[in-house]
Amino acid sequence: MTQPEQEKTAEQILFDIRSENKLEISNILKKYELTYSELEISLKKIESWGYGITKDDDSLMFQSAPDALIDSEISYGLPTKTIGKNIIAFQAVPSTNDSALKLAEQNAIEGTIVVAEKQTNGKGRFGRHWHSVEKKGIYCSIILRPSFSTEFAPGLSLMTAVALADTFSEYTQAKVQIKWPNDILLNRKKTAGILTELSTEKNKINHIIVGVGININHIVDDFPDELSSIATSLYIESKTKVNRVKFLQRFLFHFENAYENYKTDRLKSMHAKTQTYSSLIDTEIQLLYGKKLISGKVVDINKDGALLLESDGVIHVINSGEVTIVKK
Ligand code: BTN
């Protein structure tokens, strides 16, 4: 058997044991036309992926799955139709957004996700760095190929923020907020960020990469000094370790639903959520808008996801920019 054939057989055996919980060895040998020593090789492979399988005289039993961002784990029981149905998983990459961009240029299908256990050059907004601690967070980029025009691309960030906030809300009693347009806060500290990158041609979208960085099981010491007062993780705020694979599956589920709605009525059906999750409504902020700095009070978020900022008696409709909170 070649190496790829061995991998495939190991994956199929794993799937069978997992679905049945207990399988007779003689049945597996027959089904996959294996010798006993070939089966042992497959079991070693499965163990090397982090799965726990036990064996008695005639059966194999499924014991445990690793919390690892690998294809077999993410796809097992993933309840989506397109998002995450094609998974490219790495142990380490410079940036999952950069890998996804390359794959998109090579025609990867809509819904393809790129995940990594670690990023060596994770990218944040405004050219910043995204601190990507190995096996503690989720670093994931989703390839989209919508048919709507480019003007609707920026709204995908707020849409993704709503999907993330809905996912966090399933896991924690901590206060989950969106700092417009695309930071997720837990108890007022940042726990996830979104970087949306767009490729266009003649005002048509080729592809969009939606990258999310989510702080899941980080402890306080995982953050460098400059981040410790502004960043947090789900673990720090909820005191419980979370299975990253399950969290990612829930996020992909919420993301797919939100994206389906977005394609037909943009942010309309999510409008109430963008308001209730907002950390900015009724808050004094400074907004860097291109090269202009505007100070004012956020009075609302409109149905298109724009910030309504009152400054010197005038309401400004803001579609993008970087916000600094001045006071509540
Ligand atoms: C921000 O808050 O500035 C956005 C952070 C986005 C980070 C994610 S991690 C996965 C994906 N790959 C990247 O290089 N960046 C995004």
C-alpha cells in the first residue's frame, strides 16, 4: 500500500470505529482487505493523530478525539452545507489569510477554509500583527465567491462579527460585545478579530477572504505585556477550557446561516443583533476616517451596518474607520 493509500484507509477505519464506537477486528480486516499487521500500521497512524483507540481480543473501541484543528476532526459532524466542506489544515503557516489567497487564485471552491495551529506572521487590520499562540487559539480563513457587487463586501466583516458573537454567547456568561466593525470583546477586552481581504476585477468580486483569529484557551501569561490590558480569551473570562474544534464547528454553522441571509437581504435580519451586541452605542469615541479624526457620540448602527456618529450637532454616517473609545 502506498503512503496516501495507508492514510486514506486509516481515515476510513477511524470514521467507522467512531461512528460505531466498537467494531469487530475481523470485520475491519475483511472490509478493507487488510492483514493484521497492515491494520496495526493504520492504528499507529490514527494514534499519531491524537485519537485514543483501545483493543480487546476481537474488537476496537473508540475512546477519545484530540482537540486538534485537523481535517478529520473539523469535518466530523460539521453541520454546514458549503462552509468548511473543503478543509486545508496546517500545523504552522505564516498567515492563513495569505494561504487562502493563494488557494483562491488557484480556484479553490467557495466555503474552503484554511486553518492552522500556529501562525508565524498572523496579520491584523491596519498592518498590525496578530498574536497567534500555538494550539491555544483558532486561526481560520474562509474563501467566499459571492455574486453581489463590491460595495457589499465590507459588510461581511460585521456579519462575521455577529456570527462570532452568537458563537461566544453559547459558551459564556461573560458580556459579549462587538466593537464596530469587527472586534469581539468579552468583558470589554478583545478576544477575536476579523480581517477581510477582497480581490476584484472591473468592479466584480473574484474572491473574498474572511480571516478570523479567536483567543480560546490562552492563559494570561500567553499575552505579551503590551496586550495584557486589552486582550483576553474565552478561558480567562469563563474559567473553563473549551474544545476548539467544537467552537469552530459552531462558528462555521453561524457563519453559514449569516452568509445565506447576507446574500439576500444584507445585514437587515441581523440589525437588532448589531445594535444589542454593540459596545459603542451611547459612547464617546474618536474615529480615524481616512486621514480625518472625528470625535463624537455614537447614537446608533443603521440597517446597513453603518455607524451613526453625532459630532457638533451633525449625524455622520460612517462605513469604515478605526474607533478609539473615549468614554461611556
Ligand atoms: C484584527 O483584529 O486586526 C484582525 C485580526 C485577524 C487575525 C486572523 S488570524 C487568521 C487570519 N490570518 C491572518 O493572518 N489574519 C487573520
